[in-house]
Amino acid sequence: MEIDVAHRQPGDTAEISRQRSTVGVRIVSLVPSATEIVYALGLGRQLVGVSHDCDWPPQVRRKPIVTRPTVDLAGRSSRQIHDAVSGAIHAGHGLAELDEEALARLRPDLILTQELCSVCAVSYRRVNEAARSLDGPVQVVSLEPTTLDGIFRTIVTVGSLTARERRALDLVRRLRARLLRIEEKVVRRRRAGMPTPRVVALEWLDPPFVAGHWVPELIRRTGGRDVLGREGEPSRQTTWEAVLEAEPQMLLVMPCGFTVNEAVAELHRAPLPPFWGEIDAVRRGNVFALDAGAYFSRPGPRILDGALMLAEIFDPMAFVSRVPGAWTPVMDL
């Protein structure tokens, strides 16, 4: 986690923290997950600007937008999006750029961004450069969790930066308690003979990528075993042959940023391998599309809703998720 304060002098950070205990900090969030954390901590009024990707909770749509996309990805296939992202990386830029004039008008005290994904947000370096051109001290914080504990620490970090540490700690306690209840029930079901399914989670379809970072951990802690993903490590490209050889009993289709309906549509138009029907999960009828955009791609509070979805998929007799319609079996392939 990187923290930088533009125009910083010795002692300035402590002074800023003292001021924020009595004066509301003006926050700009360039990351959807950070925006969700800000609202979860009751700081919606202090959020003065967001990225064009921030869409939850719904009232965030009324906030000023300080980024814009560099490439129009609407309606594009997995392959077309992959090629556009690769082209952006090769050209040395991401899929978003900063509106520096809009940022200056908002006069932020705190800017929340990330470095975890090189294309999902404006680069940390670019944000710092823009912050140094603003009047007064501006704190730039890069939030980049790779595990569930990292997500919880991120929430506490945002709370400590905004004089909401107690509320952040309470939120994390509640999230941990929800996860513990799921894990305890998983253990009881295993002792009663419930098997642990072999799982492959696909974060992209053309080319295929297996999910990484916190997703394999979520799968393990909710009753499955991810046979290709690596906990705490980035998603990585794989092959359909590797998926076949892994013999997954369940296949989770969760393209990064896609809704459940978009995931279903992409699964139908993606160039699936000729041996698709030989994959164990496909033969069993255990292919599921999930709303990754809301519940898995973003390391924020709703990640626990995603955890309960996974638990329900793995053991529907024991779990019922809180968000109906956020996942669906896909049978007609």
C-alpha cells in the first residue's frame, strides 16, 4: 500500500490526521472498490469525485466524474477487449485517463487509487503528478489488496485516513463474522460427508484466464478447491487443454467486470474448444455464470456477498445467497 502526500513537510501527515478528526476530508475515489468502502463507512457526503467506472451504491452516479475511458469497450467480445487492453499496455497507457481540470476544481484532500491492475485505473504515478500540481497538501493512497485479509486491512486504512477507524473496525468485524459462519458450516457439512468439489474459476474466456488474488481463497474458504488458481497471485492465462486436464467438477465463469447476463452472453459467443463437452464440469451440468463485476472483481465489502454465492453453488442444501439472480447455471451450450 503506497501513501504519498504532495507538498509534504515534516509532521504534515500527523497534522492532516488531526484536522480530519474535526473537519470532513474531501475524498476523490478513482477505484470502484474504494468508492464502495467510502460509502460503507458513512462518508458519502465527503466523496466529492469518482471515476467513470464507479457505479455502486446507486447514488454515486450523481457525483462529479474525474476520469474518462481511453477506449470504448462497449459491446466488444472477450478477444476484442483483450486485444484492446494489450494494445493499451504496449502503448504505455491504461484504459482510463485523468481529467486534471475536474480534479483541481474539486480540491481533494485525499485521493484513493490503486496499482494492482495496470489497466483498470489511472496509474499511481500519473495521479501523484497531478496531485502535486494542486494547491495545498493532497494525500494519495494506493489500495492494492491481494487477499481477503488485505481487503479487510484496506477498509481499516481508509477508516484511519478519514477519522472513521472505529466504524471501519466494526465493519471488518462484521465481515469476518460472516465469513466465519460460512466456514464453520462448511466444516460441519464436510464432517457430515459433503465432498469438496474440484473447481476452475475463469476470469476471462478468450483467451482463457484463471482467476487469482482473493478468488481462489474465497473458493477454498467457502467449500471448494480451486485446482488452477493461485491464492494471492494475479490471474493468469491458461489453455482449454489445461482446464480439461484439471478435471474440474465445477466451472465458474466470472469474466472480470461482467454482470451475470454479460457472462452468459460471452460464454455463448466465445470460441469454446472442440472438446468442451468432455470437460468434467460440463458433462456434469455444473457450469455457472456469476456477476463478477459487482461481487468478485472489486475488493470491497460486497466480497462477502460473493462468498455466500460460492457457498450456495458448492452446497445449495446448506446455503442461500443474499443476492438472487447474481449467479445462474448455464446448461444450453
